Amino acid sequence: MKKHIKVRATFFITTLIMATLITTSCSDKPKTDDATKVAADENNAKFDNKKLEKDAQFLVDATEINLEEIQLGQLAQEKSSNADVKQLAKMMVTAHSSSLKSVTALAKKKLVTIPDSTSAKAQSAYTELSAKTGNDFDKSYCAMMVDGHKNAIARFEKESTESRDMDIKDWSTTMLPDLRKHLDHVFACQKKCEKM
């Protein structure tokens, strides 16, 4: 009799565990939300003031820029066989990793939610670039860096003049010389790639 109860209890517990695992695995849908959009939505709900929303969005954008530059730089270090492109990519990863660390600290201080992964748009650009090879890859990487840094500079310049938050204004202002230097390096690398 005791053996029969023990077997039933073991069966019941096993069944309960299996049901829990099945329910959990079925409800664990893959993350389909764009991390950048999720962060922006959380900040819009968090901040009533339009000025605060704009500053929060800038920190989201700055994070997205850094995440994308790091991801593309890592890809270029792996795929490119051009020493200049590899050196440029290494510089981008190092500089944007440092910038990511500082924007993360600033966002935490300002209670701003920032993305922890690249947007769907950035992921699509990564996939498109990763399909390229050889000099076509190098030229495309440089072109992406030109566009990305021109856009980043415009965004940071705007924030450095329009932000009402002194910490964010100061941070955006201090980042501009590095972004401009990056763009100069990209132009030099791009010229070399076009000659090949």
C-alpha cells in the first residue's frame, strides 16, 4: 500500500513538473520587440515634460549609435582582409565601447531607459553588410561609417545646443570632437578602399 502511494505521488510530481515545463516553454515566445522602440516607449510613459522626453530620446539614440558601431566594427574586424579597414574597425569598437559605457552611466543617473541591443533597422543593415565580401564589403562598411557618423554628428550638435539638461548637454558637447575625428579616419580609409 505504501509503495503504491509512493508511486502515485512520484507520478503526480513528475506530471506536475512536465506540465510546468511545457507551459513555460510555450509561453516563452521569442522577443520580437525592437529594444530601441521599447526603451523610447518606456521613457515617453515615464516623462511628462516634452523637454525631458527629447533628452531621454537623445540618450536612446546615442546608445543605439554606439551599439551599432560596435557591432559593425566587430564584423569588419572578422570579415575584412584590408589592414586599414581592420584598424578603423578596431578604433570604432574601442571608442564606441567607451562611449557606450559613459552614456549608460548618464542614462542611469537620469533614470532613462536605454536599449540593450540594436534596433531592427540596425540589425537589417548588419545582415546586409555581412553578406558582402572582399573590397565590396570594405567599401560598404566605410560608406556606412560615413553616413552613421554624419548623422551622429548632426544629432549630437543639435543636443549640445538644445538640451535643457546640463549633464546631457555637456556630454554631447564633449563627444563631438571624437565623432568628427572618427569621420576623418573613415574618409581616409574610404579613399584607400576606392583606389583598390
